[in-house]
Amino acid sequence: MRTELSPEETTTVQHARTFAELAEVARAAMERAGTSLAIVCGPISTGGAESPEENLRIFEGFIARIVHAGIAVFDQMPFERALGRIKHAVPDGATRLLNEFYLPLFESGLITVFYFIPRWETSLGAYWEHAQAQRLNKCIIYL
């Protein structure tokens, strides 16, 4: 199972102007899942295959494999386009993305397992996610 957005939430994501708005939608989807969730972490915009498009393809493949194994996953892919749009529109966008979108989700306690895909260390964001998972004493699994 992966988290899913309602049609209304999808519209909200498409029109969101802040990371906080996106985090609110993500949290609602996570709460509906009603279980502890995993998250897949790895390169998207920096590191990895050196191409965001290729990184996203790899990312999606790992999410699908984890879901196929019967693990409930917070799927951040529906947020990627909006996250990128906002990141480029605000000062310190990359730092704010991590602190205003991901950090509240991690600190919610709804995500209990962090899966790190190969070459995660080449990504500034994934490196930050790893540090947060350690700080929050979450289960870390290296794929």
C-alpha cells in the first residue's frame, strides 16, 4: 500500500504556494493510511544518476518493490512537481523544502522506517534525511 491523494488534495497540491500547504496534505494522506509507514530516500535533484528524470525513475522502481513486498509507504512522488516549483520560487528553497515539508512529516511519528536506495550518499537531501532518521532513532534500511 502507498499513500494516495484524493482528487481535492491533488488540486490543492497543484496550486500550493508553500511547503507547509504540501506538508498538510501529505500528513492527511499519511494519517488515512492508519499504520506506521516507510519512506524511500535517495537522490532526486542532486546526486545519483545525475539526472532528475532518471533518479525519479529509479526512485519509483524502489517504491513499487517495497509496496509489492507488502510494506506501507509514504509516496512522495505526487508532491515532486509542486515541491520543485516552490523550491525554485522561494529564497533558500532546498533548505526550506527539507525543513518545512519533510521535517514535520518525519517528526509526526507516522514514518517509522527509512529505506535508502543505492547512492543515497551522493544526494544532499538524502544525506539530511539520514541524519534526521538517526536523530529521531528510526529504523534505517539500506537497499
